[in-house]
Amino acid sequence: MKLQFEQIRPRAHESFYASRGVSAQFECPYHFHPELELTYIEHGHGTRVIGGHLAHFESGDLMLIGSNVPHWYNNNPSNSTGKDWARSIVLQFQPNCIGDAFLGIPETRPIRELFERAQNGLHITGDTKRRVVEQLTHLSRQSGYTRLLSFLSILGTLTQTPDEVQALPQNSHSARFDHTDAARMDKVFRHLNAHSREPISLATIAQLAGMTPPAFSRFYKQKTGTTFQQTLIETRLLDACQELITTNRSISEICFACGFNNLSNFNRQFKRNKELSPKAFRKQWAASTKKVNTLPPTVTRVTSP
């Protein structure tokens, strides 16, 4: 996989690009572009790389990615006919799309600072996420002046609560990916997402990366701050969460269907990551849907590198 430049062309009568996507799998190569990008995952889960940070994503994920920051999304493909396909809303815009003069006035200083912070990737949570998603959803259906007002409202909202707009950690474990690293990670995660419910040995995954098992283990830990085995467990737990909230299958069935070969280990790993048992997780989600009728369901975030 090579780092690709993506050319983004808003329509002739628009100054920024917005789209809603629905597909069995995100068609997103490792790429960059001068535009900043606000990406909301309506439905789907998988792996994303933003700059030097690698993590899992799932339904409800909202990210602001800075200008020319390399990024890549790869989701677990769905075999369904539509209702479980990946869905996203993407907003892409040049830093000066609203004019250099406008960005130069004192009142827009927080927006300029937001754009600078976005160079590390910004993960948006809490009430800020709720408000931005609502505004973004409206914008994707608007045109003209009202569309521009929604865009400015989104930027304003993102500047109001810094605690809910956090930069992704860029530490010693999140070294920048070069083209060779990206190619290895692409092979690894495509195999992981396609075969996470099957046995995957370290030897198999190391061979895909063109490395010996010890060398791959060191490489993976250096790039992600965790082990491949832990990533495999978290990927299977994401699948298990989806099964728990979308099917009536027993916990035992879900355990083995998602790649775990021991029920007690599954329960232990689930509780360690989710801080509650699979049974309690399903019960909690069922109770929440009685209060708020929302689709698709949002899965609580699994700890990631």
C-alpha cells in the first residue's frame, strides 16, 4: 500500500465538500490531502491510522484530521445486504475556504488554533460530539447559505469545549509510518479484519508482514504500543459487542463464533475491557434503547493503543 494523494473537488457552487457514504466496506486507501477532514462513523467498526496513531474505531467515532495528515480507515466488511453496511458522513474543507481575511480577525482565533491542533488528529467526545453530529447531519442535506451557516456552527462548536476535543496521543509508541510500514500494516489489518474469528498465529501474521515472528512482535509493539495478540482480542470483543446488541444468540454461542475458544476466558477478557460482564452489557444496552430510540446502536469504546 502506497501513500496516495487524493484530489478533492467541491461542486462548482460550493466551497467545501460533504458526503454520506454507505458500502459493505470503506474504500479508503492510505492517503492525504490539503483539506481538513471531519469524519463521523454512523455505523461500522475496524481500524484507523491517523498520522502516527493506530486505534480501533466503531459506530459513533468522530474525528477531525488536519491538513496533509496521512490517514486510513479499514472496517470489518459486512456480508449483509444493506442494514449492517458501513455508513459515514465526511466533511472536507481547505483551511482558507472561508477566506484568509475572515480567519485573520480576532473572533476566529479559536478556529485557527483548532486547525493547528488538528495536525495530530482530534478525537471528539461527549456533548460536543452530540452537537457536531446533529449539525453535520443537517449540513449533509442542506445547500447555499444555510449550509455555510451549519459549517461555521460546526467549527464554533469544536472550539467551545477543548476537554471534549482531544488530540490523539503521539508518543514513543506511535512512530510515523513510512511507505514500507504502511504496506505491512495494510496486509496485517486486512487479514485481521477478514479472519479475526478464525485462529491466527503469530507466525502467519509475521509471514504476511515479511518478517520473523520476533521481529514482527518488536515492530508491532513499537508502532502501536501494544501486542498483536491484544489487538486480536480487542477486535474479537468488538465483534462480540455487535452480536450482543444485534442478535439473540446466547453468550456461549457468541463467544465461540467470535473466535474465543474458552467461555471463562471470554468473560474475563470482556469484563477487563468493558468493566462489566457480557450479560450486563447486553442488559444495559437493552435498557438504554427503551429510553432513546436511536439507530444504529453505539458500542462503548474498547481500550486501544
